[in-house]
Amino acid sequence: MQALLRDSVAPERQEELWKELDVVYFMRHSAEEIAWHTEVIAGRVESPDPIVELRESEKMGGILLLIYLPDRKDLFLRIVAALGKNGLSVLDARIHTTRHGWALDTFLVVDRFERLESDELYTKVQEDLRQFLMTDHPLPPIPKGRLSRRSRHFPTRPMITTTPDESGRAWILTIICTDRLGLLYSISQVLTRYAVNLQTAKIATLGERAEDVFLIESPLLRDDEQLLKLESDLVDAVAVLA
């Protein structure tokens, strides 16, 4: 780790950030990612304004996005809305809250329009995301896009399963349905409405079929009636345009 930082961060600045991170953070991120986060955030651990950084990831085949700002109830929903507004689709998300209440979220995204090939465009997207996350404007409606002929006539029947993970403290939510524009935003709206905390998200698209897996936590998941309502609302949300 120290070799990766290459003396770019003073030890006291590094410690200022790392003391706010728990073992779960270090288990979920690679040494390269931790070094990158440290270089970006060091000296700004309590920044009230959003920190947004992007960099290309040849190893993972997309763009790595770091977002760091004070946590809030609807933050993930706002981030997904901001990404969609900028034409970015999420492939992977790791959501973390520091001990002092800041969100330190890492996303692997792809550009639907294949525009991010210059520093100027990176800077524009960074600034757009930063400005969007600094406001409390009403969230945009779910984006609508045309489904393919196959998806319209042969939609994937929505399947929702929720099972406890090995620790018993979180739940694995699996959603299989027809892929479409705004799908993750629709799912995020439901999770936000039920005050469900998202820890990780794996987004997979197989042709026109989406198979998304989320690690979530919430006290209501232990209430069978509430869990059934959540699953029912998720089915409705993902099947709207199916």
C-alpha cells in the first residue's frame, strides 16, 4: 500500500482518512483502489462539497467513479439519477459510509454514448455530477426509452428473491427482468422508499435480460409482511415497461 502511494500523501493525512474506515471497507476494495481513494480524499476528509473523480479502468473494462460527500437518506437514488442524466450506466457499485458519516462510494460505469475519450469530457462529467449532487432539486422522472421488438413481445418475467447472507445481518436481493433504460433508477426509488440501505450492487445484462444482485440491509427485512410488500413493489417497478 505504501509503495502504491509513493509518498504522495503525508502519513498524517493518510491516517486522518483511514481512522474513519472500518475493516469492511478494506476487504471490499483493492490496494490500488484504496491508494486512489486516499490520494483523492486526503486533506479533504470533512469536505462539505461533493468530491467526484473518474479514471479509466482497462482491467475492469469501464470507468471507475469515486463519489465522496456527506451521507443522506436518498443519496444512492440521486447518484443513479445523476449518472443517468450524464449517459452513464452502472455495472458495479460498492457503497460505504465512513465512521464520521460521509459516503465513500465507488462505481464501475460505462458511457452509453462512448464520449469519454478526452480530459475535457471527463472534466465536464465530473462538474455535472458535482453540481447535481450539491442541489436539492426534485429528482427527475424515470427515463423512458423504446424497448426492442423482442423485449416488447417476449419480455423476461420478473423474478425477485430475497435471502439472508452468511452473516445474517444483510440480505441478498436478486432481480431478473427485461433490461431497459432507467431500470436501476426504478429499483433505487423503491429501495429508498422503504429506507433500505444498499451495500453493494452487481449489474449484469445478458442480451435483453437483466440479472442484478444487491446486498441490502434494513430492519423491515425481518418482517415477512413488509418484505412481501417490498418484493411486490419491486416487481411492479421493473415490469412497468416490460
